Amino acid sequence: PDFDEAIRLNPGYLHAFNQRGVAYFKKGRYDRAIRDYDEAIRLNPKLPHAFNIRGFAYYNNGQYDRAIQDFDEAIRLDPWEPYAFQSRGRAYFYSNRFSNARADFYKAMELNPWDAYTVLWLYLAQARDGKEGRGELEKNLARLDLQDWPRPIFSLYLGKTTPEAVLAAARDADQKKEREKQCQAYLFLGQYALVQENRIEAVR
């Protein structure tokens, strides 16, 4: 309501559209977030953040081509932002354009070598593209020197642990952290099953 009132009082208040868009995004109301970012971009078409968030809203709606267009523009405006490359890579991944996804994950990893999730997505794009990536994954794991989560997911992909062990490792005394870890565990277990060409297990 406060953002609504701010916009009513000043219809050109860019910050209010940005922040209301973020609020809608966090509530999962992606169509409303898109509309607010449409207006933010109309007011200032040179904000890479606005294209990133709108792109991710399209991504969460399953509109991958529209998401890619926004990530393209975000990257044009700020070619040093690893988040935009990782996000576009995931949109390509879910569009089954695995070679494009690999290129974006490599670029994201170049810009931010310490993001473990970019490394995981790169391996998955390689595996789904029919490439052998375990050696590179193991090398990247050694460079990251992970002591905790999401190390068990790396171990699974390297054939050193089981899905049951990954789910056990996702337990946490902090309930919010446990939900986040479990969500990631099931996501990456599903992707692992797809790599194994076990679609029934992936769906489960």
C-alpha cells in the first residue's frame, strides 16, 4: 500500500516502481512485477537491474525467450554482471539450448569464480549436451574449497555419494535454511536423474 500511495502521489517515481516490483516478485506475483518493471524501464531504459528482475520474472513464468531478451539487454548495459549471464544461461538451459547455456555459465564463472551454483549449472549443461564434465567439475570443486553446502551435491555428481545422503545433508537446525537446502537438494536431484536418463525419478 505504501508504494501504491507513493506512485499515486508521484506517477513518475522510478524508485517506487522498482521496489513495488521487487515486492511483487518476492510474493510470486510475477505478472504484476513485470508490469511495474515495464513502467520502470519506460521511465529509465538504461537500468540493467530492471531488465534483470523483469527477465527473472519472465523466467519464473516459463517465458524463456522473453527472459533471454531482457537478460541480453541487461548484459548490453552492464557486461560485468555475472548474475545476468548465469540467469540467461539458466533460461537457455530450460529451453534445451545447452551449448548457449554452457557459454553463459563459463562467462559467469569467469566474472565470479567463487559461485558454486554457476559451477553446478555448467556441469549440468555439459552433461545434458552430451559432454563429459566430471573432470572439470572436480577441478572446480578443489578450487572452491567448499566445506559445507552445496558440497554434497558435487559429491553426488562425481559419483561419491547417494541421493539419500544429499537429502540427509540438507537438514539444518535453522528451519528456514533447511527449507532452502531441501529445495535445492530436490532440484539438483531431479537434474541428476535427468542426466541418468531416468525421467520417472526426475519427476518424483
